[in-house]
Amino acid sequence: MLYTAPSHLSSLPIYKKAIEIFSLSRKISTYLNSDLAPLRLDGTEDEHIYFSGDIVQQSESLVPEIIKAEVEPSSEKKRKHVASIRRLTRLLNKNCRRLEYSNSDGRDFLLVLRRELKKFSNLQRLWAMTL
């Protein structure tokens, strides 16, 4: 679910990059799920299927945290939202690394997502200083 932000927020580079990461993670997850969803021959499921859902859920949480940090008047609460964004970014990277070991042709797309997450981290550092 995409959130609508006040007009001044939608022009922020970090906001735009978060939307891009969410869109990319959804596409990657959909692609990976087609390879990971079928049961194995022994009837068990591929444990990596859950990580593909995690990247979507974590990337979806970035935008609301950015919005909350921007509109929050309290600097203490702003820092909490920034910390939450950092935690989500670390988790996204961690789950991307886990998915790189999955049995799917979509693993190559994870490198693209990790590259975008690196750009997001750089934007995040600059953005956090402006709050």
C-alpha cells in the first residue's frame, strides 16, 4: 500500500527512493515466489519464500516512517523514526543476502535492490542531518 504524503514530502529524494525500493522489492518478490513457492520433492517448502515476503513488508514500512519523521514536531520522536528507518534498511540488506542463496534465477535482481539500498542509506544520512 502506498501512502500519500503531503506535497512537499513527495519531492524529497529519500521519499522517492523509498517508493522505488518498495516497487522494486515487490517485483523481485513476485519473480522469486514463482521459483520458491512449489514444494520440494520431500514435501517441504523452501525457507527462502518467507524472506521474499519480508523484503516487501520492510520496504513498505520505509515510506510511513519517513512521513512520520518529517511531520513529527518532537526531535526525540524524529530520531526514533530515523532509527527505525536504519533498522529497516539493515533488515532489507540482510534478507537480500539470505535470498541470494535461494534456488531462483531472480537472485541477480537482488544485486540491483542492494545497490538501491546503498543509495538509500547515503540519502538517509544526509536527510537525517536536516531533520
